[in-house]
Amino acid sequence: MKKRRLGLYDLAASIFVVGCLIFLLAPEASHRGEAQWPFVVFGGGAVLLALLLAAFAMLRRRLLPAVGKKSADPCAVDFENLSEEFRTRFPDGGMERCDFRPHFDGFAVNAWSAMLPVGNEQTTREAALALLNEVAAWLRDHSGAFQVGDRLQLIVGFPESVKHAGRQIFKCWLPASGLDRLQGLDFAAVGGAFHELESWPVGVVWPNAEPAHAREAAATLGMSSQSHAPPA
């Protein structure tokens, strides 16, 4: 078990306790007829020193630059830069990760991008596949930025402006070790999986869909023209 290093706050707390104990000895000394001033001086000095140490520790913590804290973990800085590049390439998406050790030896990385419906269900599915392919290709080109034990999940779906639930169209995953060998969307060939959510078209208003009143008007017009048409 790794031991925790004592910091300035711990030292200040210890000195403060000692100072308080010295103060408590002053009445006992007075009761015995001894001088109280040594206890008051040393006790007060210890308390003052503890307060100064605590103030110094607080000041040092506030003066530490945030950049210095980030630079302590180069991998975190590299991934943050990679996420920024991903968002630049896919403005409606993002990328984040979570440490999944010891469940597996690496991070779970989520890379996603949203899109709006295009035309109808079929054209939207084709556009989603094309977007998924672009995300996979971008990750493959940056495969060296991931650790061997990482697992990547790729998601393409709708934003909340389209619908609130069931927005995912495709959800795929693969190990980072197979990313550089990925061909197109053949995730299974590199130890991953491809999954299309069945409910993604439900509740979507397609841009090319005719309003109900327009369809009824067209049907009525068609029936009227047929009734007045000459026999074939």
C-alpha cells in the first residue's frame, strides 16, 4: 500500500495541536505556583507558526499554474489536443474517454458525431453510413494516439433537435490494436462489432415527407380527374 506524503497542511495541523496543548499546561503551572509566561510564549508561537504554514500552503496552491498541473500527465494533454482536432473535423461531435482499468487494460474512448435527417429514411441511412466511415477513417489515421489496450466506440446519430430518445443510428466498437487494420466499416474483421439501432427511424420527421393535408388534397384531385376522364 502506497504511503501518503505529509504536506504543509499536515505539518501546520500538528504544530497547532502542540501549541494548544502547551496553552493547556499554563493553568496547571499557575496552580503549582510556576510562571505561566513560558507556556503562553511557546504555545502562542506554535499556534502562530501553524497559521503561517497553513497560509503559505494555501497561497502556494493558488499560485500553481493550471498548465503545470496538466503537464504532469502528458497522455492527458495529448488526448485533449486530439479531442480538439476531432471537434474541428466534426463540429457536431466530440470525443471523450474513461479509464476502465482493471476491467480491461486501457481507456474506453467514445467518438461520436450528430447529423440531421436527409431526404427520407433510406437517404438518411446512407448519409449516416458515410459519416460513420469518415469518423472511422479519421480515427484510423490517428491510431498512433491511442494505447494498445484502449477500446473505441463510434456513434452516429441525431441531435436532440430531431428527437429526445432513440437518437443513435449506428453504434460500433473496436479495439485500438486493430484500428490501423480497419478496412472501411468491417469492424468484425479486427475484433470489433457493427450495430444498427432498430428504433432510430421512429418519430423522425423526414424533410421530403408531404404534409397529411397535401396528400389528402392530391388524392381527392386524383379521384376527381379519374371520374371525369373519358373511358379508355
